[in-house]
Amino acid sequence: MVELNSAHQLDELPHKWVDVVVDYLRGFRNDTTDFNRPQLRPSVRHMYPAFVCGYSALIMAGALCNAYVLVIVARKRLYAADPVYVYVANLALTGVVECVSVLPISLMVLLVQNWIFGRFLCFFLPMLQDVPTHVTMLTFLLMAIDRYKHLKHPNKIRLPPLACTFGCWIVAFCIVLPYPVYTAYLDLGIYIKVQFEGVGICAVNMADDMQDYLRSLFVLTYMIPLLSMGYLYSKMSEILRELMNVPAVFYSQDITPSSGIRSNMNEVQTPNSDSDDVEIDGYKESKTQKYLISMIVIYAVCLCPLMILRLAKLEVSETYENSRHFDLTFMICVWLAFVPTVTTPLLFVAWNSDSSTKERIRRYFKRTKVTAEQTTRTMSMEGLAARNSIYTVQESVP
């Protein structure tokens, strides 16, 4: 273990930091360790290539998919056709920010044991990590509120989507403003000058009020928005069922309406409408509802393990002995929490693809599956024939 050159160095340390520094130095077994260079965590020494590959694939796929969504929304001017696409574009922008900035830095911090990123990043990184998460949740919530108001009162003016998206970012930044208050940075170079120039310890002050703050964040920014969206989408489903039941007599005829006729048949006034002039496309709204619910469910499920782990860390102290389990679990949960940066754009593509495109994709995968099965069957038959020929040769040998 790395040892301090003298006991006087420990005496100069602030009292609250002594145990932290001692536990920190226990993680380094070599007295000649160069702390100015990144030192890989022992817990991930044998598994870090897999994590690097997994995170890199997520970063590239997420950045490309979300950039594609932004291009499609802008090129086809979807934002002018339906305010929902403004919120979708905001989700894509958030995904790009996460993939370009948050994920790469988070991966480095999770892999490297010594903090070499300076004082500024120590205070700014927790804010950078959580702002996109809050923006995404608020965007989903505002999207649900806007669509519910539109379905219930189609004649009323909808929420201004651009102002709402700006508001999401402002509120998200306000939520994370207390983070620097609960973050502490110790410059080891001031107290231990031999090996620790430019090296520091970045830690979170787990005071009682900090724990209350984190628990409040879990309830206010995760549980309440999800429960609110669940209630709103259940109400929207009831409205859509009533709306779709109106033209039921037309569907009972023995004809197959074309897509244009089907659209006209579903463009009926909602039962809760306050105006005779506003019509809603029931088929379109039902399709939108299906994909938006899928996006929210996947996002909530993928984020849940990380949120629970954060709460668990309030009750269980991380030490050198259990740091391996914390490190591996945290890296997996962080990776899982960012999976929606890929799934959300893919759902958007499926949502906006016509039936012919989907049919071509299905035929492609079906053909690929059949080809793979035929290849496997052929290889199995060839292997069986080879074994039979070997057996025949062995039988013919006197």
C-alpha cells in the first residue's frame, strides 16, 4: 500500500478527510504509483475491455440514431405538423448530449481510480450527468399533459412546445443547482507533495440533509412523473376508445377501407370536444399513443436500477472491501440507464415508417432467419455425413 512520508502529513489534513484519504490510498498497492496518470480500478482490471466495447457501441449508436431523428424532424418539417415532434426533437437533442459528453466522461470516471480531472469537473460532472435525465423525464411529462389536453379539449390552444422544451432545460438546471453544495474536493498536492501534484479526491458529503435531498429527488423527479404519466395515458386511452367506437358501424361492413378512407372514418369529433369544428384522427392518435407509451416504459425500466442503486448507497457505506461489487454494479446500471438513447430513436423510426417499409424489414429479417436455419441444417448434415464416413472407414480396416 502507498504510505505517507511522515505522520506530519496526516496531521495537516483536515480531520474529516483523514479516513477518506487512508481508505483511498489502500487501493494502491505499489509505492511507486504515478498518481498523475490514470490508474485503472482493480475491480475492473480484467473486465474493462468488455465495458469499453459496450459503452463505445452505445455512444456511437445513440449519437447516430438521435442525430438521424433531428435530421428527419427538421428536413420533413414534422414539428410544423404536430407539436409532439418538437418534444421528440428535444428528446433526440438530449440523447446527443448524453452520448457525446455524459457517457464518455462517465466511463472514464468509472474506470479510473484516481481523480485526475481537476476541481471544476468534480463539481460540474454530477450536474452534467443528471440534467439530461431530468430533461427527458420532464419532456415525457409535458408531452403527456399536452396530448391529454388536446384529446379532451381539441378546440383549445395547445401548450407552446418550444417554450416548454426551453422550460425543461431551465427547470433541470435548477434541480441540480444544490449539487456543488454537497460536493467536496481535496487537493492532495497541497498536503502530500511528492507523488500527488495535480491529484485530488472528489467526494460527496453524505450529510443528513443530502440524503433527504436525494430521496426527495427520487420521489419528485422519478416516481411522481411516472405516476402522473400513467394516470394521463390511462385517461387518454379511455378517450381514444370512445373516439374509435364512434365509426364502429362503418367497420362492420364487408369492405376493407383504404388508408385514406380509414383516416376519414377516424377523423371524428371526440366526445369531450367543446367545438363542432375540430376533428381528431383517431387512428393516428392511437398509433402515437402506442409508441409514446413504449418509449416511456422502456426509459423507466432502464433507469430504475440506477435510481434504486443511488438510494441503496445512502444506506450502505462503500469501502475498499466492497468497492468491487459497487463498481461493477454501478457500471452495469449506468450503461443500462443510457440504453434508451438507442431505443427511443428506433421507436421513432418505427412510428414514422409506413406499412410497406415495415413489411420490407419483416421480410428481410424473416429471410435472414430462414437462411441461417438452412445454413445450420446444412452444416449439421455435413457433420453427420463426415462422421458416418469416418465410421465406415474404421469398419473397413481389418
